[in-house]
Amino acid sequence: MRKTARLALLCLTPLLAGGAVAQDFTAGSLKIGRPWSRATPNGAKVAGGYLTVTNTGAEPDTLTGGTFDEAGGVELHSMSMEGGVMKMAPVEGGLTIKPGETVTLKPGGYHLMFTGLKDPLKKGESVKGSLTFTKAGSVPVSFTVESLAAKAPGGEGGMEMKEGGGHHH
Ligand SMILES: [Cu+2]
């Protein structure tokens, strides 16, 4: 009996190893693409949250914030260059996603700011949280933690990206 159980577990391992791959989520007419965050150095108290939101419905909706299990708080920020300096600022009134539109939260642009981190985020982790929308309400998601240098979900800053080569991890 024991042996069988262990074998079954081994067979599942490749699937489980893929568990950290960024996922898509759906809430009504909103499609949430691949929420991810970045590993943090020891002692860091903040991290960014990135994703896309596509509105497939006929009514606009507004992203106003969310939650993140490993953080004390979540803020919605924009990032812009001002006189050669990157500046972050809270997004007043939230981010509206019009029908047919996709809004992207990414490094250097709009992002969720996770504040008061309880522990450093480690690459490969998956952290539960939620997104708050004016109409859709609270939508549960999970954020995949990518490497410190990642610029996009599933990427290593371009080093390890190999799409279509049958070379999936
Ligand atoms: Cu920020």
C-alpha cells in the first residue's frame, strides 16, 4: 500500500512543480491575468504586485485595491518619471477599466504596493490575496513570486525564457 501511494505522489510531482506558474482568474466579466510579485531582499518591508485586468463586459469597473496575505496593507500606486526621478503616488479613485480595455500593472507603471511585509517573499512561492473592484467586489487571486530581477511573470529578465520549444518547467 505504502509503495503505491509513494509512486502516485512521484507521478504527480511534475504537475505540482508547475503549481507556482502564474495563473489567470475570472470574476464575472473581468479577466485577471497572471498576478505576480517579486522576491524581496531580507528586511524589505514592501513589494510590488503586478497583473493585467481585462474587461469583457459592457460596464466599466474600477480597481481600488486589494489584500495580500503576507502584507499589512495594500495600496494602488502609479509610477512616473519626474525630473529624472521615479516617483510613486497613490492612484486617487482607483483604476477604471473600460469595456473592452485591458489595464496592465507592471514594474515601472501602475502597481499594487504591499506594505508591512511579514516575511521576505521567496521565488516560487504563491501568496494568496484579493483584488477589490467597485462593482465586482472582492476577487480572490494568488500572486506567484518571481525572481528579484524578473520584469514579467515567468521570466528571468529574459535569460531563461524559451517559449514553444517544448521546454516547459
Ligand atoms: Cu508603490
